[in-house]
Amino acid sequence: MATKKLSKDFTQGNITRQLLLFSLPFMASNALQVLYSTIDMIIVGHYVGTFGLSAVSQSSQIVNFATMICLGFSNAGQVLISQALGAKKRKEMNDIVGTLFIFVMVLALIISVIILCGKGLILDLINIPAESYDMAMDYLIICAAGLIFTAGYNMVSAVLRGMGDAKSPFIFIGIASLLNLVLDLLFTGAWGWGVAGAAWATIIGQAVSFIFSLFYLYKKKESFGFDFHKDNFIPRKKYIGMITNLGTPMAIQSGFINVSMLFVNAMINEVGVVASATFGVGVRIDDIVNKISQGIQYAAMPMISQNIGAKNQERAKQVVYKAWILSAIMTAIFMLLYILLGKQMFMLFSDDPLVHEMSSTFIKAILWMFPAFAIMRGTGAFIQGIGNAKLGMVLAILDGVALRIGLSWLFGIVLDFGFFGFVLGYGLAPYGYAIPSLIYFLSGIWKRKKTLADKI
């Protein structure tokens, strides 16, 4: 009996149906992944209070920055895998997977050491409120030490996404999220470990998720197409170069957005601990909304990559159009939820009436962000899918540095709009990516670019 392959062929069939069905597990996986930090903040908000909320929100931004660097290289591997699959280069795809495993694991260890050695300087740079400093330090140390598990899970998920498997990552993260919830209630609630308990619950959950995913892949090695023989874990120089060349701009792209978040946080921290906690909660809610809709982008990216690898440009364009339609529908729904139930969502995270009061200011400013993200779900997937990482990096720098930091400073400090201005600047920044990427896609300039599949 033939073994069922984990990979899927997106070069033929109904695009709308494929994109919708492929997106759903990604949406669910992303929602559960955000649930990690969301559970931390809800439980910390209730058991530790506003100071604990500020500590988790600030330190998690640093951990997210490190995770995004690793994810950038994982996504590079995903693009290479998808294009190799579309070009029917199975052996080359196997070599890419083995090289990616070693590359990301070594990178995660290096970043962990850097954070642990420079933890004090890092927290001082982002102006952590004095009341939250010690708790933020505990959270940062624990999560940085466990970065290899976070990076490992994301790397395995990227490999599976590249092969067209969205269901397995959902199972892995579901197990981790359930464990995280139980341990959060136990460590932070019942045992009173505070913020450190939330950090331990997160890292243990992610470690279990990573180990389970490796075990799953080993048991399914025939259908996965990677036999886990030690020789396959010898990095190939050719693919190290390709992952580095493609992944470095992607890592910078992801990293700059998180660096900009640290700067915006630093400006908001000057306003006070209530503003810091409100922004932390607001960004977490915003993260839930955006990560769910990002499932469309995650699904569209390998579909685009496969069709570009198969030299079917018209079908790749159709994937972008369908992604825009789905994104527009989801954007309208989420904006309506924010308008009708925004304050109630903040109340889930914090019992502080001052945070509840300030939440309305956050909501009025953040709503400007949503149309930009609707555009980016299609064009962002396209730029990554075709492997134009350098353009993605340039647009991310425009978004993250020139606009996210610049506009927050302009509205919040220069024009003296205060907290509303900081959030408004943060919300308008994604247009620096959305509008140029839209022009790039519609112009057709990308058609002259040589595909990565030709180089594999």
C-alpha cells in the first residue's frame, strides 16, 4: 500500500477552496500560538497585577524579537522547500530540510547566549518601569534560556508549511497551549510563582511541542521524505548560502519590526506604568486579531512559491487576489468586534479601572491599522513566496524604523498627542509596507526576476 505523502500540490485545482481550507489550520495554529502569551498576561494580570502585566508585555517583546530572527531563516527554508517541491526537485528538498534544522538550532543557541549575557543592558535600554524591573528580568532569563524550543517548533512548522501540511502544526501547538494553561494556573496561580511561573509554563509548553513534533516527523519519515539519518544533518554549503542570502533580509525584516516595538514601548513607558500595561494588553489583543488573519498569508505563501517554482505566474497572481478577498472579509469582522467589544476585551486581561479607561484611547488609534494589514496578507505573501527577501527587508525597515518609530515620535512627542499619538503612529506605520508592496505587485516588475527553483 502506497504511503500517503505529507506534501500537497497547489499547482492545480480550485484556488479559492485550496486557500480557504489551507488557511483554516494556520488561523487556528496562530490563534493558539498567541494564546501562549495571552494566557500568561490574563493570569498574570489577575494574580500579580498591573506591574506584572507591564513586565510580561515588555520582556515578551525582547523574546519575540529573538524568535522573529530565527523565524526569518525558517521562512527562508520554507520558500526554498516550496519552490523545490513545485519544481519536482525532491532530493534537493531533502537536503534543504536537513541543512535548515542545524542552521536554526545553532542560531537559536547563539541568540540565547547573547540575551543572557546582555540582559541588564537590554532592559535598561527600553526603560522598564522600576516597579516591574525584577519581574521582567525573571521572565526574560527563563524565556531566553528556552529559545531553542521556541525556534525549533517554528522551524518544524515552517518545513511542514512549505510542504503544504497545515494540520500537524495545529496539533503540536494545541498540545502545548493546553499544557501552558494548566501550568500557568498551577505555577502563577496556585503556587504563587508570579511572572516567573508564567515564563516556566510557556517554555515547558513549547519544549513539549517541539519534542512531540520531532517524534511525529520521525514516525512519519517515509511520508515526510526525510529519514533522519545522521548524514542528512550534515549542512550543505550550497543551501547554507541560499538560506543565509534569503533568510538574512527576512530576519532583518522581522527583527526591525520588533526593534521598533521596543522603541515605541520605551516612549510609552515614560508616560507611566498604566500606559505601559494598557499598550501591552492592547498589542496582545491586536496580535490575536492579526495572527488569526495572518493564517491567510501563511497559506498563500507556499501556494505562490509552488506556482512560481512551476513557472505558473498567472496562477500565483490569482492566489494573491483570493487572499485579498478573504482578508477584507476578516478585517471588516475584526474592526466591528473592536468597536463593539473593545473595552470588554481589555477587561479580560486586567482588573485595573485605569487600564479600562485608557483602553478606549488605544482602540480609537489602532483601528487605522486594519486596512493596511488586509492589503499585506496578499502582497506580503507574494513578496516572500517569490523569494524577493531584499524588497521585503526594505519595506520592513520603512515600516519599522522610518514610520513606526518616526510617526510615534511625531504624534506622541512633537505634536504632543500623548498616548493616543504613540498608538496612532504605531497603527499607521504598516502602510509603509502595504502601499509600496501593492504597487510592486500590480506593476508586474517581479516577472523579470529569476526564480529560486532555477538555482536549487
